[in-house]
Amino acid sequence: MCKGHIIDEHCRSSGLAYDVIAYVGDGSHDLCPTLRLRETDIVFPRRCFRLEKRIAKCRDKVKAKVKLWDTGFDILSELKEVVMSVNA
């Protein structure tokens, strides 16, 4: 299962235009979808897990904003800010 392909296929087939895609991950296999994200998107790598380390090695290839997380509250807080800015 290629998560990057799944995101691409969903975006293509949904008929919707997404302003922001938020992707949450922690493992090595989450790098592929991370590399497919745009500048308007956000990737949430879990702090001190493999995805954070992989992103650090190829940071120049990651277009999305990178926001580290420890708990779901970290993600929720950031997503609230995104929703508020999109609706402003």
C-alpha cells in the first residue's frame, strides 16, 4: 500500500479542491506521502520517531510545512489555527 498514491488518487477522484492537506505520521513509510504534499499543506511527524529523522535528511525536498507533535492536542491546536486562517 503506497500512502502517497492513495492521497493522490483520493484528491483526483473526489472532485474537491483541497486548500490544505494535513498528513500525520511517524514511520519511515510516511516519507512518500510527505514528499507529495504541496507548500500549502502540513505534515505532522511525531517527535523523535523515524519520519522526523527522514524529513531532516531530505528537508530540501519537503515542500509542506513541518509541525512536530507529541500528543494529539499538538495536532488539534495547529489544525484549529489552519481552519481559522482559511475561514478568515
